Amino acid sequence: MIQIAATAALEHAVNGALSLDAGAEHVLAPLNGCVLKLSITSPSMTLFAIFSGAEINLYQQYAGEVHLELSGSAAEFVAMARNPESNALIDSGVKAHGQTGVLIQLNEALPKLDLDPEGKLADWIGPIAAHQLGSGARKLWSGLKQAKTSFDRLAGESIHYEARLAPSPEELAQFSADVRDVQRRFERLEARFNQWKSR
């Protein structure tokens, strides 16, 4: 039940974003009627996307012909959708299987979509306020990306530093040999003590 609601919410969000581009129907026209299977690995989920005019309908199950299967993590799908370059699909890490013609059309269509939330927002609150909100959102996003980059760098440095502190395999082997040697010496000492005690 939760997955059905999540699918419906995702479909609403995708189509809401597509509605921001007045030319979406023209851009997506070559894909009209195409069925994509989206195999999302993390979190594990399978969706079927059917292109219909300026909309994309999402289903959890579909028994018909699938033209193209895309598989990858949710983050890879988001990276693909956000990349404005014509090689967005190739650079995203998402793997594709199926009809190459559909793959080419999808790869050409994604960068042509002009999803301008500021334009829609300007209709409601005016262009100046919409620009300020958009600018603030971009700065926030940029700050979050920089924080993530900084965190990744610091985590990498920390792991590298901690790895240097860890003993090498040779040191570990030598330590194990020393422990075994001490253990043998102790056993010999214990045997001598027991002999002495029994006299």
C-alpha cells in the first residue's frame, strides 16, 4: 500500500516538473508510447514508465512489451535527471538494456527539457521574489554539495590516516609469532615449575 502511494506521489512530482516546460510534449513526442522499466537497486523498487504526450505514467506492474530497461540506484537516476548534458544517461552510472533507438531518443530528450520552477513561481509571487527564492535555493544546493564534498574529503583523509596507523601484514605476522613464542616459553616454565613442585 505504501509503495502504491509512493509511486503515485512520484508520478505526480515527475508530471508536475514536466508541466514547468511548455514544450515538454514536443520534446517527449518521439518517446510517445514507449515503455521503460526502471529497476532501482537502492532502495529496491521496480517501476514501469509509459510516455503519454507531456506526461509519464508510472506503474509497479506491467505485462506488455518493455522497450528499454534502465537499472541503477535512486541517486544515479536523480543524477541522470539533473544533468543538462546530452550524455546525461552515459555519465550517470545508470545501465541500459533494450532498444537502442529508445535509448538514443531518451538521451536526446532529457537535456532539452527546460524545467524552470522560477518561471512558474513568478506567476504566483512575482519575478523578483521568484528570482530571490531560486537564487537562495541554488546557493543552498551549492552549499550542500560543497559540504558533501568536504565531508567526503575529510572522511577519505581520516580513513587514510587510520589505515596508516593499522599494523602492516608483516607486523601482524611478527606479533603473532612473538605471542606464540611467549606462550611456548610460558608453557615450558609452567612445566618446570610443576616438576620442581612435585619433588
